[in-house]
Amino acid sequence: MTSRAGLRLYIDTPLAAHAHLPMAETHAHYLRNVLRRGPGDEVCLFNGRDGEWRARIATLDKRGGAFQTEDMTRAQTPEDGPWLVVAAIKRAPLELIVEKATELGAARICPVTTQRTNTERINSDRLAAIAIEAAEQCSRLTVPLIAQTKPLNDVLRDWPTPRRLYLLDETGAGTSIVSAFASHPREQGAAILIGPEGGFAESELDAMKFLPFVNALDLGNRILRAETAALAALACFQAIAGDWA
């Protein structure tokens, strides 16, 4: 599916009418060598703060380029989607989760380490770049924050308690995901917690179930891979209690 706004680029620069903005080297390479665009071609710019703006390529050559903004195409609106707390898994499925969670409207993606985490070091910069590309494609006005990887216990200790944390419990001991999301208060923030390959340790599950901000959920009688569970849960939340509802 192509973006309704056509070619969109994220730019970490304040946006306003009739501004002359320097072009990042990566954007210059992409526009010139990949898309074969040139001066005068139209592009939409967004930065997650100032809405989306129609702009044109002012200059573009081997040394770089610049944009010239014209007018606002969409005003900035709140995009307080659910957070996704996901145990560190292998690189390819984790990158898939970040890409698709961005498309599904996750506001923050928080990788965590658990007792059964067994993977290589997470490249946060790479995940952030994937989130930006997905936001450009799916017509979002914001890019989800990719949090630094932390131990699960540290994340739970510092948890912002007004935000409800939905734990996907592969043991089947949780409540129905449909009924839990249907009763979620619209004014309360939400987060979804996905375990590692092999699931959470029993001691981790026992400890989390005593936390007042945690609700354990059941995703049915099939064992899902972490990436499948993450995206299925996000889609359910958005359809029942989120911005699809």
C-alpha cells in the first residue's frame, strides 16, 4: 500500500512555511540516486512535532541539497498509541516487529532482557531507522520512540503506574484478550508485554502477576512466535480499544 501523501520524508528540523531547509546526506542520496528526483519535485516533510508540510526539492547535486517548504498539508495531532515492551529476540524478527508495530500505531517500543533472553546485542540506531522508514510509508505524523534495552525488572520497577501493562501469558492462565481490551478505559494508557523465545520463566510470571498494573492475557490455544504475538496483540488492541475503534 502506498502512502496517501505520496513521497514522505522524516526530517529532524523545525518546519514552517517558506523555510529553506538543509537536506541530510542520506536523503540526498536517496532522492538523487534511488528515486531519480531533482529540483522542483514535490515531497512531504514531517518531524513528529509540526505537522506535515508540502515542500519541493530546491537544490540537489553530488554535494547535497535543500528543501523549500510551501504549505501545511496536515496539522499535528496526538498519536498516543499503545507501548510495546518486547523481550530481545533475534535480529530479523525484532526488526519485523519494529516495522509493523510502527505501522500499527505503537507509540513506544521498549526492548527488554529476561531470564531466557539469548540473542546478540540490539542495535537501537538500526531499529530507529526502521521505525522512521515505516512511519514515512504509513502516513504517520510521529515516529515511535525506540527505548534503550533494559532488564525487564528495571522496566517494571520504574513503570509509570497509570499505564496498564498487558502481559501475554503463554501458559493460558490469563483472561481473554478481547474482554480485557473491551474494558480498557480509553483515557488510560496501555502497553503490551511480549516474552522471549521459550517464554517467560515461571518466577518472572509469578512476580508480574502480583503487580497491580499488570493484567495477564491469553491469546488462545496456539503457541505463537514472539513476532506473531506482538503484532496480533497490537492489532487486537487497536481494533477494540485503540484508534481503529
